[in-house]
Amino acid sequence: MEKLIPAQEVPKFLPIKMATVRSWIFQGRLPIVRLGRKVLVKESVLERISEGGLEAVAGEAGRVA
């Protein structure tokens, strides 16, 4: 089972600010998983972004309503 990271903890994994995380989510650039009101990011997505940049997950995220 894949580990899910709360969106608030993404800055601990990547050298970005929370405002950037929110912006990427709103723009549909960061793939997320919603569980009720929680917004989560797969750990594998963060690893791919860390290794290859945001372009490594381009096209995976749908528009967040």
C-alpha cells in the first residue's frame, strides 16, 4: 500500500513553501488524493518530483474542483 503524505507536510519533503503547494494543487499540477476533507499526496509522487522536477508528474493531476 502506498504511503500518503498530508499536503501540509510536503514542504518537509521538497524545498518549497506551503503557498507553492497550494498553488500547484489549485493549478492541477500536483496530483492529490482527497480523503474527506484531507488533501494527501502519494509519497512516490514526491520522490519523482524530487528526482525529476514537477515535469516528472506532468499530466497526472486532474483539475481540482
